[in-house]
Amino acid sequence: LVKMREIMPPKDWSKMQRPRELEVEPLSLE
């Protein structure tokens, strides 16, 4: 995970980690 994290941007890595949360968070914030 650390190697992938270095290669991928934090946003892309987060999507793989928990894509649903990323989709819900923006809606909740707005």
C-alpha cells in the first residue's frame, strides 16, 4: 500500500481505499 501510495496521488489512493465515502462526503459537506 505504501508503494502504491507514493506512485498514486492521495486522492486516487483514497478512492481505492473507500470510494463510497468519497462520494458521500462531498454531498454531506455541501
